[in-house]
Amino acid sequence: MDCALAFAVATVAAIASMLRSVLAAVGCSLGVLLGVLPGLAAVDSIRSWTPQALAQSADPLLSGKEGLDAYVLPAVVAVCLTVALLAVAIGRVRIPASSDGARPSPSRRRSVQRTGKPKE
């Protein structure tokens, strides 16, 4: 279950790093997590590879119907995808450098971009 939650957080982080507005990031994240991934899980040949297989693992594991080996593959896929999505999100973050270490205000950045020198 923790792998599935980490995967969801990494997915949202990667999507949010690519989109500018909060509304677009929320909508796209919900679309991917609630639409695309369950749609992939509906395909029989790849159902066992999807991270959603981990969310359904508690009951069969606790009742003894299935062994732990049935969920190793989805766990490995979820961990690998989580690491890849976090790498994408971290790689896309750009923090502007300034001389005093603080981020410049948006109005100061705009004035520097337009004129080439800071406004006084």
C-alpha cells in the first residue's frame, strides 16, 4: 500500500512540474490516476504489472489465498516508476539564483527581463 501511495505522489509531482496552473495539474493528475491507470489495469495481459495490483493485495495476502510472490512484480514496477517520476519532477524544478540567496519577487524578475537591468 505504501508503494501505491508513493507512486501516486510521484505521479502528481511529475505532472505538476510540467504544468503551470494548479487547476491543470489537479485535473491531469486525477485523469491519470483515476482514468488512465485503471484503464490499463483492465487489460488482462498487463494487469499484474500495474501499481493498482498492489492496492488489491491486502485481502488475498491476509486470507492466505495468494503468496507474496504474486505481488513482487507490481511492487518492483511501482518502485521503478516512482523513482523515474521523482527524477523527472526533480529535474524539471528550476530555482533562479540570486546574489543574496533569496528568490527575487515576480515583479522584480519581470522588470529585469524587460529592461535588462533592475528597477530602482
